[in-house]
Amino acid sequence: MIWLNVVIQGVLVGGFYALFACGLSLMFGVMRVINLAHGDMAVVAAYVAVFLTPHAHIPEVWAFLVVAPLFGLVGYVVQRTLIQKSIDRDPFTTLLVTFGLSVIIENLLLEIYSSNGQIVNVGELITKSWHPQTIIYISYVSLAVLAAAVVVLALLQLFLSKSGTGRLIRAVADDHEAAQLSGTNYQHIFGIAAAIAFATVALAGISYGMMTEFAPTSGGVNLLFAFETVVIGGIGSLWGTLVGGIALGVAQQFGAHINPEYQVLAGNILFLVVLAVRPQGLFGKKTALS
Amino acid sequence: MSDTWLEVQDLTVHHGQLRAVDGVSFQVARGEVLTMVGANGAGKSTLLRTIAGLHHQTSGTISFKGVNVTKLAPQRRVRMGISLVPEGRRLFPSLTLEENLQVGAHRATKGSFTIERVYELFEWMPQRRRQRAWQFSGGEQQAIAIGRALVANPQVLMLDELSLGLAPIVVERIYALIPEIVAQGVGILLVEQDVTLGVGVANRVHCLLEGKTSLVGTPGELSALQIERAYFGAEMSSPSHHHEDHP
């Protein structure tokens, strides 16, 4: 029964990892941009939820309703300006630019809000959990985050496969020059993809703030987990991202159960094993690597 | 030629240091096939890509129905009526056949070519429309690429190296489509390395040699020898223009 609890806790945290990683996967899949500021964008979203939305008399629990669309807008603008400009030069420039963005964001947050830990206040909900069995506790907040991850991934999958805009996103990801020859303004489509990515990372950031304490430098370690999630699940597969997140979460919980010091180590070992045995990821196609 | 749709004037395009297209001028009229012939590296593909807006010209102008389009983005030119079937087909491999056509049609101008019309032209397409583009053979992919360009209802259709890498029987079938497309009033700018094939469907022929116009005329007035010379540059005797790698 102890092991069942380990798996359950792993699945719960895995949902968060998937929510966090899907934007990273989308940005890479569509425009081949590795956004090193992805984790920091999540942290900014959490700060906005804690410090800015209360001014608009919006409770922190509901902040995501405002912050996610706002981040979508920011994503579109950042893509059409900063990131597009760096794509036009070469792939290495995008790494430098997003890394620079990450440094700037972290330092601005430190300057404005200090390094004190913050949480997104969800009231009494944080202490509540479902307790089906003596040693199994399922936190309502974690369950809600897992549910949010599944809903977001399902909607995204539906949008990409069924809608006209989703079709254009896939076309542009395949060959953006050929898409131009079909009358598509690919930079606009890149912007839409970035808007979706930023909106999901805002949800992930606020979720993180609900589950645990965050600080200006929380983005880095979460970005590492997001990378591991995408690699384990396979690039370009949304459901792979969910499975990757869950696999990473369960591995970490197993490690932590053996010895709390082994939590991150166990996740890294799983990541390395997948990379060695199945470099395209559990659900990835081999062609995605070429 | 009152029905001139595409007019290229004194166009020069550089590929880095190389002058890939050098002072080329020509026109394409409604319902006309203009074939560009020339050896590998003569600048044919660069010329088409520049007209489509994928390359920037160094100098010269490109106009469409009297409107200067030289500074327009590729997608704007498509919406005006200039389409390119690029070399190598360039389908969206992870999209289905039908999705490829839908992307081609999503900004279409009004006209006679719809996805249904393309399905009539290629009878094998409807029952395979849910297959991914990468699963089709080269000839089938070329047909899909033509269909994807047609559903945008272009008035000038540029076709780049249709026969490349395809079996002769397949090439024959694809070339048989050209009269049908022209019958709709579409002007065609065709680039072809296979001279006999390209000249066979042409109203006019334009030869390129190292980026420069080497010969212009109708198939009737040009002899095979003239075209061969314009293609290989045989009349140029200086060693720097020697070509040894021609088919």
C-alpha cells in the first residue's frame, strides 16, 4: 500500500510536469525554438497572480482566468518581435536571446519582490485532501492540477487536429516556406503557437504557486524537469508529454521514498535511460530527431 | 499582348556573391505557357523563387496585372494569384492529402479550382485522402503539390522541375494536365531541365545561361540546334564558360 501511495503521488506531480512542459514542446515542435526563459515565464505568472490581480479584486484562486489570456497576448508579441528576430538570424541566437531573457526576468523579480518565498493563496483548500485509505492522501489542489493538465492537453490535441488554425500550425511546423506558398503568413501562425505556449505556462506557474512555495529562481529547476518530461515523452506528442510527466513524477517519488536525497536523482536516471535506449522518447517518432 | 499578367523587368538576383539571375526580362500572358530552359545552376529555380517572393531581388521589378509586387511578402502574392509548385514538391509530410489541399485552399481567391475539382482531375485521390502525404509515391506527391497550388486559384502558375526524379510514364500523365489548366485561362511559367518535354508544351521558350537570357522565341521558330547552343552555351568559346557536367 505504501508503494501505491508512491505511485499516486508520482502521478499527481506528473500532471503538473506535463502542464509545465507542453508549452516548451509546442514552441520547439512548431518553430524549433528552445525557450530557456520558459520556467521564468511560469514564475512571472505566479507573481502576477499573487501581487497584481488582487489589485483588480480578483481572488488569487481565480487569477488564472485573467493571467492565462494575458500571457497569451504577451506570447504573441514576444514571438513576433524578439523571438522572430532571433529565428531570422540562426538557431543559436534564439538560445542566447531566451537565456538573456531568463537572466533579466530572474533579476527583475529579485529586485522587485526580493528572494522571499511566496505562495498563491487558495485559502483552506490547500489543507484539504481526499483520504480513501489510512496512508493515502490525495491533495485536492494536486488533483485539480492533474485534471487541468489533462483538460489542457485534450483541448490542445483537439484544436491542433480539428481546427483550421491547428492545421496551419502543423503545416507551418512541417515546412514554413511551403506554407507561405499556400498563402500563409507563417510569422502570424508562429505567434499563435507562442500565445498558446505562454498561456499554458501561465497556468503551470500559477498551479506551481498553489502547490508549493516559489521564489524568483524557481524557474530553472522546473525548466530542467520540463525538458526531461518532453524528452521522456517524445517531442511532438502531446499525450507523450503527459505520460513523460507522469513517468518522471513516479520515478522521483520512488527515489524520494528510498531516500529523500534520491528524488531528483531517480528522475535524472530515468531521463538518461530513456535517452540511451529510446532517444526519440516513448511516444516520439524517429523522424522528429532528424 | 493586352492580357499580360506577369511582367518581369530587368531582374537581377544574387545568391551571396553569385549573380544567379542577371538582367532577365519576360512576360507571361493569360492562357499561355512560357517554358524556361537551362542547365543546372542557370538560375531558373532562383528566378521562380524570387517571383514567388522567397528571395529578394537585387534590382528590377516584378509586376502582376500592372501592379508592382516586388516588395510584397510571398503569402500576399499567392492571394493576388501567383502560385509556385516548388522544386522537390515540398508537401506537408505529416498532414493528410486532404489537409494539404485544405491548407492550399485556405486563402484561395474565387475561381474554378476547388478541392472537389482536383479530386475529379485525379481520380485516385478521394479514396486516399486521409493518408499522410509522406506515404505517397513521388509522382503522386507531385500531383498533390499541383493540386495544392491549383486550389488557391492562381492566375499565374509556376511549375519548377515537374519531371525531376519521376518515371517517364508518370511525367507524361502530369504533363497531360497542362492543357486543362491553361484552358481555364491560367498562365503557366514552366521550368524544365528536360528540353524536349518543356518545349513540347510551350507557346514561347526562354533560355537561361548562367543567369542571363541566351535565347527567346516560339518553339516553331527555334531549331533544336539553336536551343541546344543556348542551353549549353556552346557558342561561347572562352574557357571560363566551359561546362563539363551537363547531361
